[in-house]
Amino acid sequence: MCAMRFAPSQLVVSLSHDLNNPIKIRAKHKVAGMLLLDRDHANRLEKGWNVPGAYILLDRPNPQGRWGAYVGKATNPGLRHRVLQQLKDRAHWYRALLIRYESNEDETLNSSEAGWLEGQLYDHLAKAGQVDLHNRNRPDDPTLSDDDETSLIDYLLPIESVLRLIGHTLHPRPAGAPDGGGPLAREIRPRPEASKPPSRLSPVGSAPDASPPLGPPKDVKKIIAQIKAGTFVYQGPLSR
């Protein structure tokens, strides 16, 4: 059996104009097709998803970012039938991530391939520090050949990217690591200008600052006399 690790992958996300419809996700240049389905709208799942594949039932993350999951597979009649059955059997999940073969409508995963994919998803989530699995036992299908396992690696690579996209991280954030800068929006306030003198109040509200008033009448008379004599020299605001 080959060893591997998940890695980020480019995703193509398709959103419907109806926000109640599932979110379709596929990895660019990959064969895996994925669908993110809200529990409340599981009955709206298209019959085209009644094909073999694997799925993850997701619990809501808690304030510390931990979340529960159940990994399963569907063969015949398929994923749609299995998810609708899980509505009755399991009450813990709020979303389901469905995985199927996407490249050719005439081909689907067989039972062995779906079982292998289910086991690989279980192993990866079991090693994740943020995930609590609800599965009692590790699912497994040992009938797949090594060549077939290699061909299914493309299914595994984008799944961690999808989980991160929807807010389900696999490992705790290291202590002291930045959290992305806090809230997306912050209140911005102008800085006070220390050099600007306070505004004067007028009967109609705040008014722009004006030049300081001249001093007492005796100063005004003195200035007028100096101007007439041609001896006036400006020395800044006069004293009050």
C-alpha cells in the first residue's frame, strides 16, 4: 500500500443563485467531483449523485476549532440514497461532503475503489489533531490492487483544501502563530491633529478659526498712527 499525504489543490467552486442548493466543488485537472450539502437541504440532492463514492458527515466546529466526523461509503444504490438514510440514523452532522468520479458520466467508482477511498479518509482524519471520528472501526477494502490505489491518489489530494475552505482545519494552530489579523473589518478613526487649535463656537455651531482679535482700543490707535507715519512694523499677535 502506498503512503501519501494530502496537499493543497486548486479548486473550482460552483455556487447556485439559490443559496439553499448544494455547493459543487471539483479539483482543477483532477477526476474527483465533490459536493457540499447542508443537512437541512439534503432532500434537494440531485439524483445524479446516486452513484458509488465516499462521504464525510461533518459536525460543527466548537469554539476551539475541534470537530467531529463520520466517514462512509456508498455503492448501490449510491450516495444520495445513503445520505438520506443518514438523516434518520445520525443526528450529529450539519453538513456532508460527497466525493464521486467526475471526468466521465458513463464511469463510476466501483465498490473496491469506494472502500479504499473511505479507508484513506478515515486514516487521514484519525491522525488530525482537530478531528474526533464517530466511526467505531476503521473501514477497509483490501481487494484493490497497487496500480488501482495509485490511480486514486488524485481523489485524496484536494480534500484537505476543501475542508479548510469550509472552516474545518485538521490541525491546531501553533501557539503564538498569527491568526490572520483578527476580524476582517476594523473601525478606522482619524488621528487628532495636535497642532491644530480648537474650533470656536458660533450660534450656528462650529466655525473655522479666525485671526486673534486685536488688543485694546489704545493699541489700535497706536497702530493707525504708526501706519500713517510709515513706521509700523508687524511683530505677531498683539497682547490682549
